[in-house]
Amino acid sequence: FELILVDDGSPDNCGAICDEYAAKDSRVVVIHQENGGLSSARNAGLNRAYGEYISFVDSDDWIEKNMLNDMLLAIQKEHADIALCDIDTYYDECYEGVRYPNGESIGNSVLTQEELLDALMTDKWEYVVAWNKLYHRDVFSDLRYIEGIIHEDQAIIHRIYGRVKKAVTIGQRFYHYRQNNAGITRAKISIRKTDLLTGYADRTEYSYENKWFSLWEKSANTYIFWFLELYFKFPET
């Protein structure tokens, strides 16, 4: 087991706290780098990781203690490439600490690649985001997140699933995802929001190349929807 902490140019005392943990436990590895954003931090961790399996936890989220253990056991039992779990969305004090479940459970199941792609077409968070999963490292052999964009998980998840022959889902809320007014996913409309189109454009092209025509049609329609949605939200200037 290794815990890789990426200090992505943090302006507070996070870097020093990470170093304190590394001094206490040899399994903790710290990477200090200039601020490059979420994708840069994930890529730095991927480039350093030696483990057979990889998982991501964003800095303001938290996970259940048994998450990695139970997901690993499920992968090994089914000889799968990836495991996914349910998500619990919660809000910080500006939302009075109210917690909300993220829709219906994904349940306990074993999915083929085709079934996984069908699930991706629903755009249900559990199938799109980077952080409620345990991946075999081979999935990321030559894949990295696009740096400098938001919605970076949308831009790569279809390519990840292109390397997955079998997946397991676990219907337990192991991952607790925090949202707040300052988060990038809730930011006001800006040109960066068009990064969402980058992901759907690549998904459309990649689906066509692989003859996943159902996903191709859904991705193309979703691209058009978000293009129009964003177009009419931008000010005329």
C-alpha cells in the first residue's frame, strides 16, 4: 500500500502537514509541485505510483475506511479491471451541512464492457467521475488526464472504459463527495465551462472509431445539447 499526497502548490500549510505524515510512515509519499490544477496533480500521482491498483481521492472529500479493501476483494473475486461504488454528495457549512444521496444506488453487479458503456450513456455520476473507483494500473498504462481543463474526467472516462473488459459495482456509499460555492463544478458561467465540450467531442469521435454506435449517437446529441445550453448562457459580449 502506498499513499501519494500531491501538494499542488498549496498556499496554506498543507505541504508541511503532508511531510509530517511522510516522516511518520514510510508508505506515505509526498510530491511538491507548482500549481498545475487537478489533472496535473492526478498525473503526477500516476507517474509516481508503483501499486497494482490505483484510486483517487480529491482533497476535500473523504472515504469509508473499508472502501479500498472491499473494492479490491470484489475485483479479485470477479477477475475485473475496475470497481465502482456509490457516492454520497454532501455540502459544507454554507449549505447548513445538509447531506444528500446521489440518486439511486448502482447496486451490486458485474458488467461487461458493453454494459459499462451503456451505463456511461446515462451520465450518472458514478460512471463518469474519476474518484469513486479502483482501477488496475494497466488501464492507465499510457493514459493521462488532459491538463488545464475542468470536467477532465468527462474527457477521459470513455477511453478508460475502452480498456475495461469487466467491471464490478458495489452498492455502498463508500465515497463522500463535497460540494461548496467555491468549487470549480459550481463556478459561475465562464469560458472554462466549454471544456465540457472537449470531453463530449472526443467521446463522439472515439465511439465512432470503435464502432460503439449507441454511445456515438448519445455523445453527439449530448455535445449539441451542451453547445446550445452554454451558447445561450454566455453574455452577448
